[in-house]
Amino acid sequence: MIKVILSHAFAQEIANKVSPLIGHNVNIFNMEGIIIGSLDSERIDGFHQGALEAIKTGREVTITDEKSSKLKGVKPGVNLPLEFNGSTIGAVGITGSPDKVRTLTYLTKMTVETMIKMAFMEKEAQLDSKAKEHILYNIIFEQIDETRETLKQRAALLGFDIDIPRVAVVLHLDGYENCKIANAEKDKVLDCIKYVMAGNKHYLSAYTGSNEFVVFLPVNPSDEKSSLKKYISRTCKSIANTIKNYLNLDCTIGVSSLCSETVLSYKKSYRDAADSLAIGKKFKGHGGVYFTDDLGLELILNCVPSDTADKFIKNTLGEKKKAITGILDETLLYTLKVFFDCNLNISETARALFIHRNTLLYRLDKIYKLTKRDPRIFDEAIELKILFLLNKTLLKQEEAIVKLAQ
């Protein structure tokens, strides 16, 4: 059984909240009969003999005008013991005529005990959450010396089953580094995740350092992949929107494949999600939800040395051109993007762009004229796709150089 000790700060918070509601001064006492919460600041830390008697006997102690002159540090009123989980943890008293405040004191006792219980439950939930974060952090980053059974038992004590299939989701918060109160903001982000995942008792979440968080979403492996992806995407976007609405922070997300049955898959899934996040940001930009299974060319290009990429660009576009943005304007770049998104289908692309088919053909011809690569031909479309993806990394490099120069 955890022993509960009332703090000065919490007792004063109770007195501040309850006293104005009932129109009488409420005093909160610790186990020694010392006033630790009251609107009468002069009485704080003073000894109250009537409260100590209520604590020792476990019964009501009434202080009349006559009795108040004989006892130390008391005023007329009613004092009752405060109980939590069957144990006395202090006392509560209301100053005033005993006949007038007696019923009010009993109601106040119930209110204060409920506030204490709620505060305890909240603290217990926080400790439970921290313990889950700790074991999850150890699974992801540390070398695990425990046996699988030992680890399962430790996880079971915290209320989660490590054998449940889960997908790792890594969140990167843009601008999080600039938050003034990092710990407070971290807890708020975890609260946003908790809000979205309310009712799902099998999810796990943790702060992984810097400006990143991980969420392990429980999934059913027997579900169709398309349905599973929609569920994960919907959940990720809901988390991102909640963080944006409540904290005004933008979010980029990476998603792994399904975890396998081994504990080490948590570590692998986390790394997959973190990699897909980094690659997605690098080639597609901030603000998206990037699935490991959706990354194709990006995975390969991420491993290509920068000097090799530069050589490819020069061979394709010429020595003087550093990126495809130096040749194509915004309209042609967007047309090319949509054309790729529509799998080189001309009719579908024209509908997506809300333009006539002939207008699209004119733009594709213009792209061919400027780049010497025809996007309608598969091999040349691949080259343009690579140029299109490399363009984002080049722009980021130029932005970094400009910042350093400043």
C-alpha cells in the first residue's frame, strides 16, 4: 500500500479552490495537526489541537466558543479526519459556528477526499506511463540482457503484452527544438497522442529524444493491407492534426512495416519508421506520412553518394545546370509531379490537373524540349523522376549554405 502524504502546495490548492465555493475558510491539516492549507495565511504552519484530536480518534471534533479558549491554536468550527484507502492522512476543518458548518464540513470532507483520490490516480497513471516509456525505450535503444519470459512478465506488470503485433510510428515535430519548456511540451505531445488513442489500451508511446516521439499502434495482421494502411494513415493524421490544433506544431511521420513476434522487432520497426521519416523528409518534404513500404527510388537514392548524384545531374542536364528547377518552371514541375502520381496516364493526369488533353500534351512536349527527356517513355521518365527527387535534396543543401553564410 502506497503511503499518501499531503504536501503544503496541494493542501493550499484545495483550500484555495474549496473555500470560495462554500463561503467559509477551509483548513487542511497534516498528520501532526499542523495547518498546511488555509485562506488565512497567518494560520499556516500553526498547530491545531482539535485537528490532532480528530486525527488520533478518527472522529468528529467540534470546537465551540468555550472550548476554543482552552485549546491551543483553534477557532470555533468542526474538524474531521481525512481518509484515503482506509487510512487517516490528515484532517479538514471549517471555521464558523459548529451548528451552521457541521453539514458543510462533512460535504467538504467528501469533496477533499475525492480530490485527493483523483490526484493520486493521476499521479499513479503518470508513473505507470513513465514506467512503460522506460521499458519501451530500453527495448528500442538498449541491449536487452533479460530473457524473453522475464521481459514479458515485466511488461505484463505494467499492463501490456509485447506479443501483440504493432506498427511503429515515429513523429518528428518541426520547431520543437525552439520550445522554451521542453519537459512540459513533451508531456503535452504525449497527452495529444493519448487523446487520439483513447479507448485503445494496447498502444504504446514514448519520447525518444530531441524532437521525436514513437507510437506503437496495435494492428490485426489478418486485415487487408489497404485497409490496414488506411487505418494507420487516418490515425497518424489525427495525431498530427491534434498536435497542430493544441500546440501549433507541425508534424512529419514515418511508418514501419508490421512488427514480428520477437521483441527485437520493436527495435527494427522503430529504425524502419525513423528511416522512412528521414528519407521522406529528404525527398518529399515536411508534413507528410511516409510508409516504409511505399519508398522505392527514394531508398536507393538515399544511399547514392552526393558526388555520384551530382555527376548524374550534370550528365543529364549539362554542366551549367544544378537542378531540374533551373530548366522547368513551377507549372511544368507540378505537371510532371502529377503525371508521375498518375502512373504516366495522360487521360488521368489531364483530369487531375483540370486541363484539356491537348494542353497536357503541349506541356509534356515542352518538358521533352527543355530536358531532352520524354516523360512518356519509361526509361526517360525514370531519369526525370530521379532528377525530380534529387532536386529537393539540392535545394536543401543550398538553403543550408545560405544559412551558414548568414
